[in-house]
Amino acid sequence: MKLDDFDFDLPEGLIATRPASRAAARVCSWPRGAIRDLHVRDLTSVFRPGDLLVLNDTRVIPARLTGTRRRMTAQGEVEAKIEVTLLEAAADGSWRALAKPLRKLKQDETIRFSDTLSARVTAISDAGLTLAFDAGGEGFEAELARVGAMPLPPYIAALRAPDERDREDYQTVWAKNSGAVAAPTASLHFDEALLAELRDMGVRFVYVTLHVGAGTFLPVKVEDVETHRMHAEWGEVTPEAAAAINDAKAEGARVIPVGTTALRLIDQRRARTEPLPPSRVRRISSSIPATVSARQMR
């Protein structure tokens, strides 16, 4: 399977930079017959009482940071603007990150993001860098919320800058566990009214967590996509979630993951065995990034 197989023309004018109302998004339904053009709000005609929807409750953090790096040279002090996207926190409180332009950074240099937040580069490679921030715990979370921006997909970020509205628009209504640097996009289209309507008709919900990584934004650089190396993500299926899924399957009820993030988490955790085991994993390979088909757009 070649990268060119995914090329298509997408005029810039057809890229929405703001969402419509959540449940107004369009859906294509193909239930072993004629294709039906629906809206997300019409899912009440697709789901049935007893269905179990598996929802990803990850919460997107404002992982995009803009700062400056200062360096003394023979010509005096020079300054470079650096854009950082946080990827994953390590046990020691440091963060794996991407930086642009990476070539303007060296190990042990400091990036200042505000008067009260800076980070030292503790490791650097072609794949990214590791940052040690001068704040930790709740202090770091507060500073990140204050100076960070939501990490919009590149095809939107190329058209406008992130703003405060994105903190709500780019978050599911059930988001709970912070850690994602990209949203589980299928889930964005559910609103509280639709959830209430589904609940009233007897549809059940269970939550799992998969922190979507920034690798979902990275372009595929190989011609044969089957040789592309996927990035990894952190996920968790709690004992309670595993029990709910196993019970639903034992009842003969439909178990329906909402979006590919919930699907690949429970599919990989099942490992072709029954029943689904509870688990906490640090390495779940992602799906092919959305940018696989973007070459003609650039």
C-alpha cells in the first residue's frame, strides 16, 4: 500500500476552522443495505436499548507552548522563538516534547515561556527532546493552563491561531482524565442533550482512557505505509470498565466503541482472548495519522 494511494484534493475553503453545533455533524450509515445520510443527532435511530457505548474519557491539555531561547554568541546575545508541543510526562516530572525549530536548541539550554514558567533541555535527539520545568505538580498545571494553547490539528492551525474558545470546542463533554494532546474527534460530536436522550432510551455507557498523542499529527514519510513506524500512547481499561464490557457481551448486547481511540484500546487489550482483561498500558500503537493524505493539501 503506497502513500500516493491516499492522496486527494481538499480545497482550503472546505476546511472548517470552527465546529458547527456538536450533534449537527453528518454521519454515513451503512447497515447491510442502502447508505443512509444522517446527522449525529439521528443516532437515536441507530442505537438500541441495551447497547453499551465505550467512550474515551481522556482530556486534552493545553500542550502547545511558545517561548524563547537566549544564547550568547560572538556577536552578543541572540534570541530564538521556539514552539513546543508536550507529548508525555515521565515519572520524574520531566516531559517528552516536540520542538520547532529543533535545530535551534542544544542540551542544557533554557526555554522561557513566561515570567513564571521555563524549562531546561535535558536531552535532545532527532525525535524530539526532554524538558525539565521549573514548576511541578499543581503549580505546573496552573501555569500550563495559563500560558498553554490547545494543540489544534495542523490543517486548522495553518489557517488560524488557537484561542480560548478552543478549550471548550476541542474537548469532549465527558472529558475527565488529563493527558491527551489531541482530541478523540468522533466523540466531539456528542452533546449533553444527545447523551440524555440515549440514556433515557436504555443505552448504557462505560469509560476507558486513551491519551491521544501528538504523533497523530505527524506526516507519514515513507512511500510504503506498511513500513511506517507508529507512535505509542498510554491507555487504561479499569476493572469496572472491563466487567461492564464483559457483562454486556455475555448478555448478547452490542458493544460499540465511539471512535478509533476507544476501539483500538479495547481491541488490543482483548488480545483475541475472552474475556476482556482490565489493564493499564503505556504502549498502544496509534492509527495512521490524519496527515497521511495531506500531501496534496500542502
